Amino acid sequence: MTIRSRMGGTRRDTRGVIRASAALLISLVIPGVLLLASPAEAGTASEPGVKSDIKCLKCHSKNRKKTLEDGEELSLHVAKAEYANSVHGEIGCTACHQAIANKKHPSRDPISSRRELSVALNQSCRSCHAENYQQYEGSIHARLVADGNHAAPVCTDCHSAHRVESMEVYQPVTGLPCKNCHENIFDAYAQSVHGGARVNGNVIRPSHIQAPICADCHQAHEVTAVAASDHLTSTCLDCHEEASLAHNEWLPNAGLHLDVVSCAACHAPLAERRVNLELYDNIAQLPVGQHESHAAFEKRLDAIDEANDGLDPVELWKLVRESSQAGQATDITLRGRMEVSSGVDAHRLAVKTSAVRNCDSCHQKGSDAFQNVTVSITRADGRSLRYEADAEILSSIVSVDSVSNFYAPGGTRIKLLDVLLVLSLIGGLAIPIGHITMGRIVKARKKEGEQ
Amino acid sequence: MQTIYAEHSRHDETYINPLPVRIWHWINALGFVLLILTGVQLRYVDLFNVMSFEAAVELHNWVGFTVIANYFIWLGYYLFSDRIKVYHPELDARKFFRTWFQQVRYYSYGIFKGEKSPHNVLPYDKFNPMQMVTYQLVMLVAVPVQFITGIMMWDVKRFEVWVEILGGLRVVNTIHVLMFILFVFFILVHAYMGALGKKPSTHFKEMFTGYEEQD
């Protein structure tokens, strides 16, 4: 517009105007074309790459708002430059807002809430990012969204809606979307051997490869609940390939330890530890809870633990027995595992030399590690439902059957066997002492008789 | 048979325990004591602190395998010699119980009266009925059970199928500890009864020299 009016007002000096216009055209249009051709690379684009988007942004670059059914006002503003610079700047608004292309816009259809809109629009990511979306659908995040959890993230919560950035942006420690929700955990990570190395240029030791960031262990899109499996141990071993052999060199039953003790239980030495006993169906080869509603399980648990004071050994035995009877063709056992008590603790990983290496810290009566005991079922989405249990569960003779697969010599020793050992010792000494005494009495009487 | 017996007899002594049996016995005795001590250490770290848990496990494993290997000296010797007769059970139940009660009566009454043991020790009949039953149970049941459960716990992952068949690690450990409790009792009583020979040193000397003094 400005150029046109200027041209219209300078007819008297046509040559000068043509020269000036040509220079202006070259200086403005050519860089603009170049920027539009590759906005992300250039990083300075101010216009989106698709022509129709200019039309969209005519309205959406203004500070317009729509009142939602829940009363919240939804801003319709899209920052033009940010969008143009995003990796989506060249695909066009309607690539994601597909519904808008097919009907009259602006629509007067009501939107119940910002969350509903985000969840609905989340589907549009699938059309281009099918593989990532499929992984996301199997994640704990997607399951929580499906359960109506408003804090659980959809794609845009991590990637943003209109300033979607390249994956490389997520690599630096400060740029992670994970910490928006998991701030405490992220802080613990940042202080850990991994986080520290990441901040300090990935240097743990000269030969070390890149230190991991959240997605390296937890996956970017297929994020599973930590309790869903023991996959994190194998994740650790993916990088620490030598760890199994290194443990074998000094740790008795190293394979068993790696199975039943989480890496963090020893490698986060300041962490609080606990034993979790997960109800597991040996025949279905599935954790209990995946084929039974947790509500039904909780009902049974409440009936057994009437006092609601945590499961004692007899109550646990009943729970295992009744769980076996409740389903069809089930063989319920408890899979014991020592782990850290919280996600924050799990991320306080220290340098190798600080790891717990003293066997006595677990293998003795009264060890802290065996004072916190929980019994859990694992829901289909991988989340654990934990119930408090008496620490006595680990040292009761009643638990020989119910906790048959978790035992730490010394640490979870059975009290009744201690009593039997003392009796055996007393008996083993009483027989000789009694026999010698008897012999002396008989001898003395014999002597008396002779006298 | 008589020839061998004659060759291995002195004028007032009978050759009861051949060399392989004596070697096995003392290795076994030392092994059992070490296994009990290291077993106590690794089970009761909170009460005893003679060595670290790690060292106790290491020593327990080494001694355990030595005792297992030693068991096969005993088994091999008896399987391939006619001395296995000492372990032949008395199949006549009436006779067995009669002699067994005689022996019990002797240890609980007769010995104080100065009576002679009802069982006469011979190279091919060296165990009295009480010893016979006890040693058969110990050597053919308790010791193998202890070896098997011990090996399973030495490398649980390697033997996890067998551990599972037995009912799980806690079951295996409970059996192992019950046997350990039994052995503690056995060793104390066994050592005492070893002193109930003609003289307190008679049976101990016999286990070193092989010869038992005749009454």
C-alpha cells in the first residue's frame, strides 16, 4: 500500500521512482521469498509458508477471544512470527485444523473447555506423525488423558500448538517439556550424575557417551508407568553394557540382584528404599489387576484388612489365597522387588563410587530397606495401586508360601527359625550336660551304697 | 573277608575305619563346623561381626563345594567297596526295634551302671542300631538336601526352574536353615556321644588311627 501511494505521487520523476522501486523490491521481496521458502532454517521468517495461512492470520494475529462453555476465555491469537518460524510454518493451518477447512468459519459451535479442544485437536497430529502418535497412544500419558485426567499431556502440552520446534531444541537440559509437570523429579535429575554430566557438556569420564536426558530412559512418546515393568533396569543396561559383568565379579547372585533390586536402590544411596510385593498371576503371566477391576480387588482387600491398619502376614496369606480363588485358573504369587520409595529418589543417581556396596546394609535384621513394605496390583495402564503392609510380613513363617519368591538372607530371616535354632542349641547342650549329670548322680549313689 | 579282617587287626584292636573314611570324616567335620559358623555369620550380621557378610558368603560357598566334593569320596568308597555293608539296614523290623531299644536303654541307663554296650563293634558291623538310623538319615537325606538347597541358593538364577519347583526361594532357604538347625543339634550330640567309648578318647582315636580298642 505504501509503495503504491508513493509511486502515485512521483510521476514527475519516473526514472527515479523506477530505480527506487526496483531497489526496494530487491531489498524486501527477495529475502522474503527466500525466508518463506525455508522459514525454519532461516529462523527469521515473519510470514507463514502457505498462502491461505495469511488469510487465517489476518484474524488470528489479532487479540480475539472466544468464550467457552466453562466460562474461560480462549485466546484465538496466533503469534505470526513464532508460527512462521516453527517447524509447522510451512504446512498450513488447515493441515491441523482440518475441520475448519470443511465448514463455515468462524463456527458458532460451542466448545466446552480448552482441554476438550486440545484433546480433540490432538487427533490431527496422527495424520502426519502416525508412528509417534501410535506410541503415544500406548503411553501412560494417553491413558491418563483417556481417564479424564486434566493434567495429563496431549501433544501440544509438550510440543506447543503453534511454535512447534525441532527435536534438537529438546536436547538441552533447560528446554525439556517434562519438567513442566515433573519439576521435583527433574530437579533431582539435574543434581544426579546424569543431569550433572548433561549440564557440564556430557562429560562423566573421557570415554563416556552422551549422558541421558528424560526420553533416553523413559521414551519420548511411549512413556510407560515405571511400575509397569522392570524395563528400566534393562534400559540402564542398554548404556551400561558392562554392568552385568561388573556385578558378577563381586556380587553373589548378581543376576538375581539385578532382577529384584532396582538399580536406583543401590545407585541412589540417599534414597529411601522399600519392598514392593506385586500380586502376579503365574498362569496368565500377568500382574493381578490387568484382568480384574481394581475396584473389586480393593473391595476384597477392605474385607480382609478390616481394621485398615495395613496387611499383616495372615491377612496377606488370605489375600493371596482368595485372589487365587477369585479368578479362574489362576495361580497368584507375590513378586518382591526392592525399589526406591519415590520418583524423586529414583533420579538421585550418584557416581558409581558412591553406590551402596555394603551387603550388610540390606542383609541384616532391622535393615531400613525392609521396614517399608507395600503390596500392589498393577492396572492395565501400568500404574500401581499400593497398599501398606506390616514389615513383619517379610519375617513371618506364614509368609513362606505367600512371599515365596522374595528372601534376603539375614535381612528377612524368619523369626520362628531363630527360635528353633536356639532350641536346637539348648537341646544339643542339654543332652550332654544332662547325661553327664545323670552319670555323676548314679556314680555318687553307687558310692554311697558301697559305703 | 575274614582274611582282610585278620590283616587289619592287631592283637587288642580292630580296624574299623579305613583311610578314605577317616579322610572324609575329618574334612566333613571341619567343613560342617565352618559352614555352621559362616552360616551363623551371614544370617546374624546384626549379632556377630567376625567377618563381613560378603566374606562369609564367599567362604560358605567354597567350603560348601569342598564338602560336596568330599561327600563323593565317602559315597565312592562305600559304593565300590564291600564296607557298604555297614550301612545295610536291618530288614527284620522286630529285630531292629529290639536292638534299637536295647541301645537306647544302654545309653539312658545301662551305661551308668557300667554295663557293656549291647552292640559289639566289628569292621562290617560297626554301627549300633541308633547310629545306623541316624547316619542313614543324615548321609542319605539331610546332607544331600542341604547340598541341593545350598547349590540352588549359590546361583538362584541358574537354578530358578528348580527353585520354582520347590516352591520359591523362601521355601528353599527355609529347608536349608531347618537342616542347618538339625546339624547344629547333631554335631553337639555326635561329639558328645563320641566320648562315650571305653575311654572318652577311644572313638576319637579310632577316627584318627582307624583302629578301635577291644573291650
